[in-house]
Amino acid sequence: MKTMKKAMPGLACAMLLAGGHAWSQEPPAPAESLPEPLPVCQLDPRDSGKLLEEPCRPAPPVQPRRSVTQVIGRMPAQPVPPVVPVAPLPPSPAVPMPRAPQPIGACDTGGCRDAAGARYNGAGNATLDANGRICHRNGAFIQCF
């Protein structure tokens, strides 16, 4: 009996700290005070990117879910295409190959001159050489295509 009397005050303190009463239980709350369940989530008919009501709960499943074993198959082997060597085409005389970039000597409002004295007419990075080819200026160099 002495051990029970010693244990009772400790149990009463634990119950009080937990929010309950040590010697009596509160009756459950009446059903009237329970919150109303949330409506099922539906999209707004005017804006399909928004919900009709928030907060909402997800709709119940149409059919009960069942477990299915996951099967992961291997991809079929792909044949490697044969390597076909390609010979370089000889340069066509109708289409000249681009020259190596040339250093720019001086520029004015109408264009630039390279170190050899050739004139490139135009403004900005796009210019034309004496043959009418399009040239591109990149920093201190110019290259015609």
C-alpha cells in the first residue's frame, strides 16, 4: 500500500502536465461542435488553373487501389550503324573558301582597313570587302566569308 501511495502523486502530476485531470475524465465533445468536412476539390469553370473552393479535400478514388508488381523490362538491343568514311570535297571555284582572319589596321566612320591596306566598307561588325563578300569584325580582327 505504501508503494501505491507514492506512485499516485507522480501519476497525478503526469496527468495534469499532459492536459488531463488526474482523477476524472472529461466527457467527449458534443457532435455539434465538430468542424464541417471540407468540400471535394473541383476546378473553377471560368479559370482551369484555379480551384473552385479552397481549402478542399481530394476526391475519393473511383475504384479501390490494388497492388500490382512492378515489371521493368529491358530495352531491345539497337544495331550499331556502319561507319561510312566521307572524303572531303574539293573546293568549288564558284564558292570561295573563307580567308583567315586579318588584323585591322585603322577604322573610320565608313569602314575599316586591314594591315595590308584592303578596305572593308560598312558600320559595326558587318562589313563588305572590295569583292562584295560579307565580312565579320571580331575585336581587332576581320574575316570575310
